[in-house]
Amino acid sequence: MKGESLLTIRLARTGAKKKGSFRIVVAEHEHARDGRFVEILGHFNPRRNPPEWVVNRERVDYWLGRGARPSETVASFLKPKPLPQS
């Protein structure tokens, strides 16, 4: 895998201490969590009620098609959620 850059779709932390929010970014696998990234795909704010999740699905599909791998957390957000039973 020498010379090959592995891309991941993952969360990058932003916000103040104890008041974190997250960006959904495409970054090279070797870069630090909050380091350099290729593109911002959306954001996640767990402090809102209910938690706010905004993502550009078209760009996520583009990067997945290019071989980017989502982290476990991002993959769980991308799965379709079942509708609540009434």
C-alpha cells in the first residue's frame, strides 16, 4: 500500500471544551482526527435536542464511489433508520 492514500469519512471535533460539535469530513487515513482534510461533507451537533445531523448525501456517495471508507460512527449514521411505530 506504499504510495496509496487511504481516504476515510470520519468525524472531526470542533467547538469549545466540554461543548463539542463535529464536522463530517473526508481525510487521509494517516492524518490526525482534527488535522488536514480533503472536504467537509456536513456536521453533527450532539448538544441539540434531538441531535442535529446534516450531511450532503450526494458528496458522501461520490466519495464512497471513489473508495473512501466511513468510520464506524459515520457508517452507523448513514444506515437508514427504521420509522417509529405508532
